[in-house]
Amino acid sequence: MTKIIERGGEGDDLRAVFNSCCMTLSLFKEKPFSREWFSTYALLAGGAFILAFGYSCFMAPYRIVPGGIYGISIVLHHQWGFPIGLAALCFNLPLSLLGVKVLGPRFGLKTFICFLLVALFSDTIPRMLSAAAGMDAGDPLKLGDEVLLACIFGGAVMGVGVGMILKTRSSSGGTDVLSAILHRYARRPMGQLQMMVDSGIVLFGFLMFRDWKVPMYSWLAIFVMGKTIDMILQGFSNEKTFFIISDRVEELRRFILDNMKRGGSILPVQGMYRRDGKEMIMTVISRREMTTLQHAIYKIDPRAFVTIIDAKEILGEGFKRLDDEV
């Protein structure tokens, strides 16, 4: 170690990596038993419960294989009667230990707690519902042949659970770990590897059940789950971002500031054809204010060039507080 540090460049790189790791830990480590700590673990437990509810009440009873370790567990449950949570735990534990050995402790304690909770809830929720409400474990929602409803709503329920878990900077383990290990050696995009692993598990379900409807329902559930995760992480934003290039920037600026009580930025831009310099206003407004600003732009400068895009999430003064998302 001493020799490396004395070499200058490599020592500087080593110190930079060490300082970066320390900064990351200080940013994301919650103080035990603080308000943030309780909030994080409550969100983690809630997400694990909702995810397990989706697996045990929407996916497993109707033979939907939503990829991941629980997709394999659902197949094993129907073919040989293995408890879903216990089977998933038998896969998750060695996979996570392998992940720690190969990738280092990047998944952390919360991931271990998460997949333990999901496994526990997956096996206890059906028993609780059966004892409390007399629900049939084979058709708890009494959907009969309406598997499409279980697929769509189950994908949404699981997406909510996974989104809550991801908000705690954790994961439910499973194929996330496997994809990360494959990514290290295969050098393929992580998302592509995740999709390949999940698709392989869906096809495994088809081979075991020998029913073409299984992969169709399963891929639909995976799609719905992915879209729901995006909505949970990015929020339901109604804001619009305006990019306005005009020769009458000052009048538009005064209208946005004085009449709409909104801020923004003014950026220098250059036209592609004549390469003449202009200014561009960038501002974010709510959907209900969009027509007002469009009408004002037309009145002030009918020749203005305007681009309007959806703002997925706006954090900062005048919109959502930064601490609402951390």
C-alpha cells in the first residue's frame, strides 16, 4: 500500500476512490433509530408486504410467472408443492452471498432484510386471509377464469411494492443480483441482462406448465409492473416545461414573472441557419397554466418558436420539496 501511495498518480486515484466511498456512505446512511431511519424501514416493510401480497394473491394462484426468483418459486409451488416464500429464500440467500463475494457489499443489509420479509409475508399472507376471511388459497380473489384482471392489477400492486422498496435505496434481491454478476463478466447492459434473465424464467414457466397463455400473461404483468415502478419513482407530475425562442424575450420574461408569478432561466442560443445569437426562456408551469402562457406567447410574439415537454418530476422552490424524495 505504501509503495502505491508513493507513486503519486495511483495513490491520488486510490485516495479519491476512498474519499468518494466515504462521502457516499455519509450521504445515504441513516442514523439508527432516527426519524429517517424509522421512515425508511417502515417504507421497506410496507413495500415488502405489498410485493408479497401481489405474488401470493395475484400471481401464484393464477399461474402467472412474473420473472425473477418468485417466478421460479411459483413454478416450483405448482409443480411440486414447495412453499413460495421458502423456495425464494433458498434461491435468494446463496445468490446474495455470491453477490457480496463477487461484487462487494453493495446490496447492503436492507436488501437482506427485504427478501427475508418478502419470503415471510408470501407464505403467511395466504394463511392469514384463509383464517380471517375464509378465502380459498387457489382463487383468493374469486376471479375464476378472469386471469387478465389478476395479471394487470397484480402487476400494478407489485410495481407499487417494488417502487416503495427502491425508494429506500434497496432491492428485493434475486435476479437483480444475478444480473449484476452477469454484467460484470458479460459486459452487456444491465437492463438487457435483466430482461434476458426474466424472459428465460417466463419461458421456463411455459415449458413446465405447457400453456401458451402463461408467457403472454406473464410478460404483460412484467410490463405493467415496470410502468407502475416508473410512476412510483417519478411521481404523477402535471407540470410542463416550456422552451421559448423569441425576439421579444424581455416582454415574455415580464409576463411570466409579473402575471404568472413563475421563474425560469434565460439561455443564450444560436440559430443553425444564420448562426445568429438569440435568447431562449426555459420555464416550468402547471398544466392548468399552459393555455394562459400559450395565448400570451401568441399575443406578444406570434413568430416565437416554442417547445413544450412533459416534466416528469420537479423538485425545488415552488414545486415539490427536495426532502419529500429523500
